[in-house]
Amino acid sequence: MIKYGVYVVKDLKTTYMTPMIDNNDESAKRGFMNAMLNPANTVFRMNPQDFELYRIGYYDSETGVIEPCDKELICTGGVVVHDSQTTEVSDNV
């Protein structure tokens, strides 16, 4: 049995986006970070403080059942962008 996480991005100015399934929290966080830092993705890139990534459940690939869980904040767009800028500065020193 393999359980995957079910994740959702919340736009603080509107509502939740379509849920997605990923291997684990770290993989989902990496995908969220890539979306925040992608220069072609202007909505995320221009307003990172407006987005948050949550785990809302688990998907069992053997049974096809989604099990809800207490919503857990994985990361925020503002922190992702801030951390990437801090890394860029320290890389240039």
C-alpha cells in the first residue's frame, strides 16, 4: 500500500485551488517553491505572500480512497521567496 499526500494551495485573496496529489510533504513543497520562483508564472511570482500550501489528506493508491486529515500548513509563498533571496545573497558572498 502506498499513501500519497493530498495538497491544496490557498489563494488568500480568493479561495482554494484544485487539490493535487504528491509523494510527500517535501516533494509537494518543492513543487510549490518551483511555482513561486518560476518567472513565467506571474500570479505566484508577483504576489507570493497571497499563497499557502496545505496538506488536507492522504490518497491510498491500493484502495483508491482519499482519507481527510486535519488541514496542515506546509509552507507559504512569502517564506519561499524570502528564503530563495537569502540563499542568492549568501551564494554571492
